[in-house]
Amino acid sequence: MRLNKLLMCAALCVACTDSAQAPPDPDVLELPATPVAKSARGNIRFKGPERLNTDFATALELRPESVCLELGLYPCTAAVHNVALGGVDPYGAGLYESPNATATTTPIVAERVAWTACTQRVSADLDNPSAAVIFRGVPLSGKKLGNVDGPEVRGVIGLLTQRVYLRNPYRNELERYVRLAKDIEATATAEPARAWMQAVCFAILSSAESVFY
């Protein structure tokens, strides 16, 4: 009888201990334990010039007409690279319908637009920290990040993920981009803080989850 009571007490103690553990962080998603089932249709599409430009502008709070300009004059998505991004050119090339597949130059152009948008946002945020949109409150030590493992750096990663993917980051994404900051600081880069900001923004903005829907 005593043994049964002791076992019951032990079970209750274990249950209490488990319930007292800190709950998982609600702001960070866990990777699914099992692979996600494939869609029966699998109908993903490249966003195309207009949507790509608009989404980048919205995520980084840039004027749509200034997201990417070739030679500082010609819109990348609306004029120069419109066809490469799946657009049409009825008056110039006589192309009235968008192609059914992306071109070989499409990835390069999409990355070009993403990189230009990110460098603009980083420069604006660093030039005016009090009005920074994405990289606000990140402590700097000279040209380096003040604390790579600090909550401010993780906050930036979370903010970018929310703005671009419309979801919270996975834990492995946080770890990946924190490690990226450390890897950049280990190089001879003159401005590691700026380089990391540009790199993390570009990595998220140019990803498949960002440029397809």
C-alpha cells in the first residue's frame, strides 16, 4: 500500500515538474516534426515584375518607383528587365503574352532587384538610425555589430521574416542568420555590420518563398 502511495506521489511530482517548464517561445516557429505533405496541385508561380517590385517595396518601405533603377534612371522591373521577369513588351519587342516559363536570366535579375532594394534600406537605416525601418535599435561598435547574439539582432531577423514571408521565423532560420553575422565578422570586411544587414536582407528577399507564390 505504501509503495503504491509513493509511486502516485512520484508521478504527481513529475507531472508538476513538467507543467512548470517554460512554454515554447510563441514568437518563433518550430520546424515540423514530419515532412509537410506535397500539394496535390503544386501550382506555385513566379511573382512577375509588378508583384515582385510591389512586394519588395512594401516589405522594406521603399517607394515602388525607386526599388531598382538602372543607371539611376530606368526602372528595372517596369522597363529594363520586364520581359526577363515574365512581363510583356507589346510596343517594343511585340510581346503581347508573358512566357510560360522563366528565362535563364530571371534568377540574376530577381537577385539584382533584391540586392538594390536591400542596399537602399540598409543605407537609409544606417544614415538615420532614429527613423530606421528594419535595422532599428541594433547596437554598433564602430563598424561592427555591438552584440551578435543580442536580442536586437534576432529581432531584425524576425522583423524581416514577418515582413517578407508574413510569418514568424523558424529557430533554424534565426540560428542561420546569427551564424552569418559571425562568419562575416571573421572576415576582413571593412564594415561587417553593414555587410551583414545587406546579406540577411538579400538572403530573405531573394529566397524561393519570397519570389514565388
